[in-house]
Amino acid sequence: MLQKTPPSPPVSDLLIPHAEGVSNDEFRAAMSRLAAGVVLVTAHDPDDGPRGEDVGMTATAFMSVSLDPPLVLVSLRNGSRMDDLLADVPVWAVSVLAEDQRHVAGRFAMKNRVSDRLLFADLPYTRGEESGAPLIGGALTVLECRTENRVVAGDHTLVVGRVLTVGLRPGGGDPLTYYQGKYRRLG
């Protein structure tokens, strides 16, 4: 009699241990040596109160994925407010921060905050036509995106978004970067 082996659980359901000898602190230290641009990911939560609420999150794990079609990727911590919101809201925005917007990055990097309403209160922004999300004034570029795919990867979810609109800061400018645990300037 043939016995069928039960199917293996999906890889995302398995607990995959760290490689031998690599601790969380060692991995963080190694990755801190990779300079990254800093962005503010924003979305509008229409279900939060009578007019909804704007939500923002600072991210350094953001990249271009494809030119045709135009796709970008952002990495979100599983269970974070932004991860939960983008699981339900298909459109969102990204503001690529300029070097003089360190204060914006810092305020939206705070963990365990109850509401983002006060964080947006004194910031200049416009509302995206496609996403309804805040597009931060003075950013080097702003993108509005629609989620194409979500991939669970360890303790994060990779969200791939199709770029729907692009806005460029006149005259350009220098980006805000993040290196060895600090916001930095180029040059």
C-alpha cells in the first residue's frame, strides 16, 4: 500500500533559525554599514474616525524594482500599523526625503505611537490624487503607488507597488541618508 507524505508547510510558515554564529546584533551591525536613502511611506486610513486618519512611517528599506512596469518595493515590519493598513488599503505614497528633512524622518520613526494626526499637523503636504495619502512638501520626489504583491519575508513583509504618479522637486537637491544608525548628509 502506498502512503502519501503530507505536503510540507509553506516556507513562510516555518521557523527558520539564524545561521550558526550570526546574532541579531552582529547582523544589525553588518547591515548598518550599508548606506540607504530615507523615505516617508504614507497612506490614508478611511476607516479611522469620521474623516479617516493619515498614517506615516519612516523607511530605509525602499528600492526601485522595475522600469516596465514601474515598480517599487518597501519592507514593512510584520504587524506594524503600516503593514496592517496596506494589507487593506491598496494605494499609498512615498516621499523621498531631502537632507533638510531629518526632523520629518525622526518624528515618523517613533515606535508605539497612538496617533499620527499630530505628526502631520505642522508639515506642509498635499494630498495625492490617486492615493489620497499625504505627499510631503519639499521632498525630492513623491510617488503614488498601488500594491501589486505582498511577500512575507521573515519578520517583515515586502510590499511591491506599481507607481501611478510621480512628482519631482524643482531643482533637485541632496537626499537624506541613513548610515551606521544615524541620519547623514552626502559629501
